[in-house]
Amino acid sequence: MDYLEIANSIPMWIAAGLAVSLVLFQAIIFFRKSYNTGKKIGLPEEKMKSAVKSSLITSIGPSIVILTGLLSLLVTVGGPMAWMRLSFIGSVMFEMMAAGFGTEALGIKMGIDPMTNVAFANAVWTMILGSIGWIIFATLTADKMERVQTKFSRGDEALLGIISIAAMLGSFGSLVSGHLLAMNKNTIAAISGGIIMLILAPIADKKNITWLKEWALTFALFGGMIIAAVI
């Protein structure tokens, strides 16, 4: 039996569907709780709807990027696994790398050598076990993060804001640093996207253009990719 027949079989779709349903269920729960909490603390309905709209628009760019990654991943590990993994993790780079490590352990280079059933199973196990660490860590420590933040900031709300922003800059900087050092089209895309964001963000803030604030990230993502493709 060819490995793609197993990878795209009905049991795989059912298993992946159950996992993705859990993600959707969590998203609905978070949305309802946050919306109800907003009402309790007196946030205007208009502001909450505006936040929902902004979040929806801001997610379009990253979602389309993930969709393109989905197309490349499903060729190697099948539709169900690609759908499930990117619904959970959302990083095609990690998934491709993990799957490659799994197959190479058996001497099979993904995309070059013919894939076997055992190599496919090894790729799937590597993808899952490679990411389970941070899922367990987040599960066990998420409720303790507030105490950690308070301890670091010593109750200073302004300092807490600085720490949060620094953490975000550090995480995004870590993600983009590899592309900047690659000195290839990835570098061009990263720099171009950054320049576009640096131009659009101040304009949106200065002139209070709401729709530009919402779409700036999407414009920067696609602008960077288009410039890299053209050059």
C-alpha cells in the first residue's frame, strides 16, 4: 500500500478532524469568555466589535502564508496531517524540518528519495514529539505566568509593559534573524516588509486611518514577498 493512500485515508481525516475540532472549540470558548468579560468590565460594544474586526483582518496575511505552506506540506505528508499540524503549530518551516529529520533517520531524503510507509510514520512521530514539549510546558506554566510577570516588574505596571514589548520584540527578532542573515530573497522580503510597515504604521497613527492600521501587516507581508519575487 502506497504511503499516500495511508496518509490521505479516511481514518487519518477523522483523527485530524478531531484534533482540529478541539482547536476550534478552544477558539470559541476564548472568544465567548473574552467578550463576556469585556461586557462585565464596561467596554463599549462598538469597541469590542472593532477589536474583533481588526483581529480578523490582521489574521488574513499570516493565514494565507500558512495556506501556501500547507500546499507544500501536503505533497509529502498528505492532506490530513498537513491540515492538523498547521492548525496546531502554524509553522511550515518547523513541520518540514521535523518531517525531514524523521525520514533522514531512515536514510531517506524527503522530496528526493521514494517515501516508504515506515519513513512516513517516522516523519509523523517526529513532527508530533518535536512540538509536544512546549505544549506541555505551556499547559503546566500558563497559570503561573502572571506571578512571574509581577515578580519581574515588582508591581510596576509601566515596567510590565516594557517587559512584554521586549519579549515580543525578542521573539519576532528571533524568527526573522535567520532570514536577515541568509542574504538571499528571504532577506529582501524581510527588509522590504519591515520598511513597508515602518512607512504605513506612522501614517496610520498620525492621520488616524483605522482601515490602514488593520491592513498594515497584510500589506507588509505581501509587499515583502512581491518585492522579493520581482527582484
